[in-house]
Amino acid sequence: MKIGIIGSGDVAKALASGFLKHGHEVTMGTRDPAKLAEWAKAVPKIRIGSFAEAAKSGEVVVLAVKGTVAAEALRGAGAANLAGKPVIDVTNPIADQPPTNGVLTLFTNSGESLMERLQHEFGAAHFVKAFNSVGAACMIDPQFKGGKPTMFIAGNDAAAKKTATAILTEFGWETDDMGSAEAARAIEPLCVLWCIPGFRQNDWVHAFKVLR
Ligand SMILES: NC(=O)c1ccc[n+]([C@@H]2O[C@H](COP(=O)([O-])OP(=O)(O)OC[C@H]3O[C@@H](n4cnc5c(N)ncnc54)[C@H](OP(=O)(O)O)[C@@H]3O)[C@@H](O)[C@H]2O)c1
């Protein structure tokens, strides 16, 4: 598949490398392509462009920017370049303030989620929340003694969730579909829980698993 990644941080780089490893074509979008020049030397098949070029080139779009600027980045990508496509939304609504005893603050509340806001503004795109409840270093082919970890997903479009599930399966995950976009209200705060062991005892290597 052709993948367009909006973002250039740790998540964008990890997912870009993962997609390339699994045989996909990747265009990574940033406002400043020059800053990726050094990194891109070690990732020969990567293409670098603007947010709009990445979104336009992707059959599947991945949104991996700072939560506070997610809507702004999508406006830069262009609604027309997202229309009808699955948009895998990795963002978390983390507020710009330091954690309190390891606990981050969100800029959303329990009755809304960042993904719903984005879905509302970009109505023709098919958002799927995914990959937000684990660290970038564990996103691709995770190896845990406890077995395959679980990634929770949510979104309104069944075909887009099928695509996200296929990607998660390829990347070594079990997928647990929590239903429509409103479920992002429960999935996004998992990032707060996931980060606590990191801030408290520098433990950033773990993932959630559902047992049945
Ligand atoms: N880090 C993790 O392990 C992890 C794990 C799961 C989920 N997440 C979530 O995934 C997202 C990406 O995280 P990250 O750590 O990779 O990177 P990040 O530092 O949160 O975000 C970097 C990206 O944000 C973009 N950005 C910053 N300010 C902007 C602005 N004013 N307008 C448009 N774009 C702007 C940057 O664009 P330029 O390229 O143009 O500079 C860059 O691509 C976040 O929402 C985070 O909460 C992170």
C-alpha cells in the first residue's frame, strides 16, 4: 500500500520504518523536510514531502503529530487529500503541562475525544484511533514475554477499521475493536496510564493485553 504519514517525530519515524520493513511505500510529511535529511540517509526508500504531499500520496494516511496541533496539521494536509481514505490517528490529546506524580493531563474531557473533533471537522475522512496506547519503540513487531499485545481501535467506518486491523496484524498486534468514534473517549486516556511507569520508574517497555 501507499502510506502517507503526517508527522516527523518518533512515532512517524517508527511507523515509517515499520511500513517500509513490511513492503509498503511511504511518504512522510513535515513542515521542514530539511530536518529529516540526516535520518532519511539511513532509510533509503523513504520519500519526504509536505503534509499535503504525504496525505495526497497515501491510500492510507497516518496522523502522527502533537495532539494540540492535530487539526492545524490536517488543515495543512488538505481535507480533499484525506477524503474517502482511512486516517490512522495515533495522536493523544496531551496538554502542554508537566505530569503530576507521573500523571499527564489531557486537554479533552470524558465526554469528548480528540478523534471525534477531527472526524467532525474532516467529515469525509475515515478516522481510526490506533497505536496511541503504546510507545513508539514498541509499535512494530513487539516482543513481550507475555505474548502478543492488544491494540484498541475505534472509528465509524468498517472498511477503514479493516485496513487498520490488517496493518496491526502485520505489525504483530492483536486488535480489539471498541466500536464507533465515541470509544476514542476511552482509548485516548490509556496513554496517560501507559506513561505512568515511564515517568515514575523509567519503564517505557510494556503494552496492554486483554485476557478472555
Ligand atoms: N512518542 C510516543 O511514543 C507516542 C506513542 C503513542 C502516541 N503518541 C502520540 O503521537 C503523536 C506524535 O508523537 P511524537 O512523539 O512522534 O511527536 P510530537 O513531538 O508529539 O509531534 C511532532 C510532530 O508535530 C508536528 N507539529 C508540531 N507543531 C506543529 C504545528 N504548529 N503545526 C503543525 N504541525 C506541528 C511536527 O511537525 P513538523 O514535522 O513540521 O515539525 C511533527 O511532525 C502525539 O500526538 C503523541 O501524543 C506518541
